[in-house]
Amino acid sequence: LAHWSLQETRAFFNDVLREDRTIANFIQSDYIFANHELAKLYNLPNVPGMSLRKVLLSNSSARGGLLGQSSVMLATTNGPETSPILRGVWVLKNLLGRPPAPPPQDVPAIEPDVRGTRTLQERLRKHSENKACKTCHARIDPLGFPLEAFDRIGRQRVTYANSSRSIQTSGVLADGHILEDVDDLREMLLSRQEQVAACLIKKLLEYARGRLSKPSEETEIGLIVEASRQNGYRMRQLLHQVVQSNLFVN
């Protein structure tokens, strides 16, 4: 499964690049790439064979974009259980480009005990009462809760495994904006395409140069973002802007 999940994400990225789609497709799309194995996982009918192919989604599907892909869910698990913290950090780091600070060393981790009487949200609120944790968790947790609608390998669910307790997917952002589910999370990300573009540009530069971006490069990155915005954040144009920038060769 891990193999096909990775291949799905690669095929999806190649399609966005080849067809010169906009970066909004990374957030929300009306199609995925799947074979028989992934179709079973995603509960999609009529996808025979082991070759990956483009599969159109229904309007009611929770898939589409990166957030519905098994590879992202597998990369943000905590052992046998899911972790809204890891998933929230993934969104901040890989889509919004605003990774949180490392957790304090003297604060214990939250144990993923889904058998207890308290909900996961309640345990996280208790954990974040620590002043050293509160600010970061206010940024992280609301982004991770909507993704709890998927289990550790990306299957949709309404209850935790071996439990009748319902999954709670809602969270409140620091600005008071309420995210009820993954659709709300996607809408929030779509409203911040400039921020997503800046994150993607940094990731491309870091991959190409083999080093992290520097604060002194923010102005130049902003110029690439603006040029990309004028072209509708299309992937080929964005990539051309990155390659043609001074940052690419320095």
C-alpha cells in the first residue's frame, strides 16, 4: 500500500505539472490517480487493474488534492494511531510554510489513548493549558482535527477503531474562524493561495539547491510569488519563474 500511495502522489504532481494546472489543484481537485488497490481503500467503484489512472470524483467525495491522499495520512501517523498534531504540523509546514517551533523538552507527549472517556480535543486542550504549549497548539490543532476523518492509511471513518466514539473533526483557528471538516480546511487554504505559493516556491528552491532558504531571500521569493500570481499560479509558469530567478543559481 505504501508503494502505491507514493506512486499516486507522484502521478498527481506530474499531472499538475504536465497539464500546467494551478496550485489550487494541490488543495482541491475533482480527480485522483488510483488503481484497484487504492480504489478499494478509497471505496471507489470500477477501477480494475494495477495501473494507476485518472479517476474522476463525485461532488460529494472527500478526496481530491493532497489532503485526501493516503501518502499524507501515512506520513502523519503516530505509530498505530493518527495524530491531529502531526497532521496540523504537516499543513503548516508543507502548505502554509509556517512550521511551529519545536516543542519544549520538559513537556511530555500526548499518549494516543482512544479508549478513555475524554475526547481527543479535551486531552489536547488540557495539554495546551501549559503556557509553553498554548500558542503553538492554537495554530496546530485546528488544522489537524479535520483530517481525523481519515484513518492512518487514508480510509474515511466516523468512529475510532475498536470504539463507538465519534470522530470530532471541528477546530477553531486563532482568528476565530471555525473549520468543521476537511472541506472547510480546503476552503481556508484556497483563500491563502499566495501563502501556499510562497511555501511551494521555497520547497522547490530548497530541493534544487540542497539547503534551506534564508530570511534575506524573502524579498526575492516575494517577487516570484507576485509573478506567479499574475499568471494565475500555474505550475509551469511558477517553475519557470523559480528557475529563472537569481536565487536558483546562487
